[in-house]
Amino acid sequence: MIRAGLAVLVLVAGTAAFAGAQAPSAPRRATPIGSPMTATATGPFDVKMTPQPGVTEAVGRFGLDKTYHGDIEATAAGEMIAVRTAEKGSAGYVALEKVTGTLAGRAGSFALQHWGMMDKGTPDLKIVVVPDSGTDGLVGLTGTMTIDVQPGGKHVYTFTYTLPAASAPAAK
């Protein structure tokens, strides 16, 4: 049976309206400030994996609950599907998670898609921001994440990302 020990592989548009009798004389637009920001965020995270109904000997399904600390202060919820083989150190997983919190002082949410493989202990892991999944202050977010599972099981992320320039409030 696939066990929670597979955790070493695991590490997840607003609308505007205004009221009034008169339409504005010109459209209101946000004014870009600066250039797109490319940066790296790091920190630890906690993960809880909960086996879900439908877990079989061949394929396991897990609920994911995460708390990110450090440069990302957020919670995340998601699902993972995983397979462990008879070969020690070989397994694979896919997962999706929705992250909600703050990054670079900007609040919002975004989704991460995971693809992970272990080949006799050699990891191959890709975690990317799902295109156009950013909301609120994280609209336009792109990026990739890596995960390092340290001795004792502590999980640490490194998130390399790009955010569009912040916008000034719309002119009146």
C-alpha cells in the first residue's frame, strides 16, 4: 500500500463596478509602476497528507493541507495521486494545490501543478504556477518551485517567480 512516506516526493480576475448617475468622461485605467518583478522566495512549509477514499495497492490518492512560511505566508489545499513501485526508491506522483496568502506583500491566490518522479532514488520534480491562476494582487504571476526535504523530514521551498509591475490606483 502506498504510505504517507511518499511525502519526500511532495513536496498547489476581479470585476469592478461603480455606481453613479453619470458615466466618467474617460475610462479609468491603472497606471503601471516600474517593471515586472522577478524574484526568489524561500522558506519552510508544513504538509499534512490524508489518504482519500479509493486508495488502492496500485495507486494512492491523498488530500494535501499545507502551511507556507517565510517569503510566502499562505495556506494551501490540494490533491495528490501517487504510485510506488516494487523497486526501492522508485515512485511517481502528480498533484494540484491552490495557495492562498501573501507573496512579496501582495495578497491573493494561485495554483501549483506538480509532476514528480523518483528513479531508484534520483528525483525529477517539476512544480509550476498554473497559467492565469493568480488572483487579486497575484494576477499575472508565473514561476517554478523546487522542494528540498532535509534530514528529519523538514520541507523547504525555493520559488522563482515573476510578478507584473504594481499598479497605481485608477485615476478619477
